[in-house]
Amino acid sequence: MLRKRGMQVKQYDVLRDAKKYMEAFLQIKRKDGKIVPLRLNSAQRRLHETICEQEKAGKPIRIIILKSRQMGFSTLTEALIYHRTATRKNVSSFIITHKDEATANLFRMSKLYQEKNPVRPMLKNSNAKELIFENPTKNAREKERKPGLRSRIKCATAGGQGVGRSDTLTNVHASELAFWPGDIAETLSGLMQAVPNTPESLVIIESTANGFNFFKKLWDDAAAGLNDFVPFFAAWYEMDEYRMPYHGEELTTEETELKAAFGLDNEQIMWRRWCIRNNCGGDLEKFHQEYPTTPEEAFIATGAAVFDRAAVLLRMAAVEQESVQDGGAACRQYPRRGRFTYKEKAAGLNHILIWDSFFAENERGEVLLFREPEAGKPYTIGGDTAGEGSDYFTAQVIDNITGEQVARLRWQDCDEDEYSKQVYCLGMYYNTALVALEVNFSTHPQKVLEYLRYPRLYVREVFDTYTGKFRQSYGFRTDSITRPVLVAKLVEFMRDNIGSIHDRDTLAEALTFIRNEKGRAEAEINEHDDLLLGLGIALMARGQQTMQAEAGKAADAGGKKVKWHADMWEDYYNANEEGKKRLIMKWGEPS
């Protein structure tokens, strides 16, 4: 009796532990047609651990999976849903796919779990793609005495009218969401309304990428923390079987860089080469979409890429690996994220003074510093202000000698005055950098910098139709003449100096910068190009800034900058150009 009770306790533990249950009782059909016990591969184990983390936290399970082909995530998800439905009472589970063939495949998978399961629950006959775990008897008394679980798994294809809306669902698997027919957002919204927001509920969305549709928006929102879905990405090289023998073949430059960036071996590179040639028709971008190395690689833009996507993706991988440390005592890690703090006061009717500014680190700050300013080195700032079709205020700081990106600002829903003051502080921090702000949609940030008497502003020539002469105006204007030149400079820079870009967001914008059907270079629909354009403006403005370090540029002993007080700033602003130089020599470079 004790032995029997011990066996019952052990079986109960297995029934409650999803991984133990799956590997003890469930079987799958392999690609070669053999029926074998389910054993999780490394990618499946990592997904299962992610799900367990949400369970342990007492949260409703919400996962969105961006995957490569044939990694087994549908197999694991069906196994989890089968376990959660076949071991509990009154559970309603729903599996929805993009086409009838896929629906039939997943239903056959669930049926196989049931047929080969030695501890399977009672099953009621059904002609639909549905498993109903009830007593199949027609004897009402027997059914009342022993009803079964009264749980069910239903499979359906997206595109039907109101699919899933009338149910109350415990578990949902939305398979290949990016390929659903019809209005994907509306169909998914209807399903989500049917799932209670309780810790017992589970929703797993998985798909390979399909361009820039609703699935990408859902993924981007999850990655940004704007919804409750946990983003889970699996690269192709996580699959142990994705490798082929290496016989000393010479690797291309791209393959060598890929090996270094992701720690791949030659056998994995040989499989990648074989897959591109045989499974993707020699189309590298098709491989990126079907077997991505990074999330960005998966979402292929629908237009012609302006930049070399392979080079951008490799640089993004390198940026992830970069770790730059300040040699000072603090050994600060870069990039540093934060925002400038400062003091200000009115200085007459015509301007205000900003002084005593310093960079305060803040994990939610809008400014990233990749390199600290060097004494005497010239810098240039290009700024793209939020306007038509743009959500962000941006500023890019480049080393004017090398063009290297040293800092960037990116701010959404920003007050124009505060943006201008942050640019002011950023410019002063980088040795009174030349500042060029776009003035297409709003001249206010430029006017604020003039009001603050920022000492080094970009100047353009404007033809005055009244006088018939050219006059000088502050700020950069993007138009039919300057925009093509700006894009050309960006293309040249990204081709020759992509290693000088340290910001992942800037590189991400480069991936989705395309030429539309009319040949105009712009961001893909629903994407952004604010950081790219800011960088382009900085490159365009470089000619108005020196490209040599200024010998003997003043700094206090040890090369550090000096904090100026309000009276010093006032004297500086009231001096002519020669007087300003003398004051800097006297007091030191302002911080």
C-alpha cells in the first residue's frame, strides 16, 4: 500500500510538471517519419525556461516568438497546451494558424500526443479539428458520475468571421501570425478579448517575419516594453543540427566577420552557405528572413535598401560586443546614458544665460555618450527636429576630424525649449561644437539657441527675393537640392566608416531606410529615420567647422574642463570674437 501511494505521489508530480510530463508521456513524428519520445532541443529548453520564469512570477504567460524555420517551437507549444488541457478540468485551448494545411498539421500533432499518451484522459468523439476530453458514454448517469475533464483543444484557421470571439479561452497558440490573412490586428484583438488576464492563462504568439506588417509592430512594442508580451528570439545557429562538414573551403570576408561576431564555427558556416544556395535560391535576404541571426535581420524591408544591410547587421552585432572603459579612476562604462542638468537666469531682455551644466547619468536619459570630448578637438552636431512624419527630436555629435559618432540625443514627445537647452549643453560639453539644427518644420529650437546666444551655429545662404541678394540664415534646411546630397554623404559614410557608428538605434534605422517606388530615400512605413537624418546633417555641416585639433587650446592643469559661473558667461557673451578667445585662454575651456 505504501509503495502504491508512493507511485501515486510520483505520478502526480509528473502530471503537474510540464517538462517531466512531456518527456515521459508525449511522442512526436520526426522528419524521417519515425515516432519518437519528445526530447527538448536547446532552443526549446530556453523557451520553456522563459515560460517558467513568468509562471514563477505569478504572471499570465504572454510570449511573442520571432523564430527561424524548423526550430520546434510549435511542437513545444502544442505539447505545453496539451499538458495544460489534458491534466486540468474545464480548460479551453485554441490553436490558430495562417492556413488550413498548417492547422491540419498542428491538429495531427495534438492527436498523436493523445494517442501515444499512456496516461491520456477520456476523449469524446468529434468530427471537427477538436479534442474534447470528456466521457464518451451516452449513458447520462455514467457521464454524471464520471464526466471526464470537460476540457478541449480546438484548431482553426485565421480569416474566418469572428474566429474565437465567442469563447472563453485559457490557452491560445497564435501560429505564424505574420502570415495570417485579413486584418491581423483585428483577429488577434478578438482572441485576446476571450482570454482572461489571470496567472492560469497562456498566450504564445510565434512567427517567422513577413516584412513590416502588424507582427513587426507587436514585436517592436514587446521589445520596447510597451505591451505585456515577453519577446523571445531564436537565431538559426542555436540549432545543433544546423551544421555541415567543413573540408577547408575558403571563407568569404562576410563569413569570416560573421564567425567573429557570433562565435560560429566552420561547420555552421558551411550549413549557412548550403542553405542559402539550396533552400533560399541563392537569395541572402531570403535567408535573413527565414533563418535570421538577429531580430533586425528577420524583418526585410519591402523597398530597395539604401545601405548595405549585411554590413549594417554585422556592425550591429559588433556594437553589442563593444565595451569601452574610461581610463580614469572610476573606470566608467560606455555608452553612458543620461541628461544634462544646468542653471539658468535672465540676462536682460534679449537672452538668458545657461551655466554650470553637467552630465547626470540616468538609465532613462535621452542622451548617450560614446566618447568623452578631447581638449582642443573640434565637434559638430546635426539635429533633426520632430515634424511631419517624425516623432523624435534627435541630435548626433561627431568628431569633426574623423567623423566618428561620439554622442547622440533621441527624445520623443519633447518640449522644444528643453530639447534646445539639451542641445546647447551637449554643444558646450563637446568644446563648443558647431550646431546645425533642421528648420523645415519648426524654427523654434534654432531661435532658442540664438536666444541663449550659443556661440557656434551653422549658417546657410538664402536668396532674398525682395532685395535680389543672398543673405545668411541660421539652421539647416532639407529640400530637393540638399536632401539627395545628404543621402549621398550618408551612403558614402556608411560604406567607408560604418565602424565609426556606435549607436544601435542609428544602425537599426539604416536597415529600414529604403528607396520607394519613386526612388526617394526614406524610412520604411511605420519606421523612423530621425537619427539618420541628424547624422546626415552633421556630415553636411562639417565644412563650417575646423577639421584640425586646435593647438594650445586652453584647459586647466591635467586637461580637465573648468566650470564657468554666470558672470564669466556674461563677460564671454558680451566680448567680440577675439575677446572670447582671450577669455578662454585665461579661464580655461568651459565644461
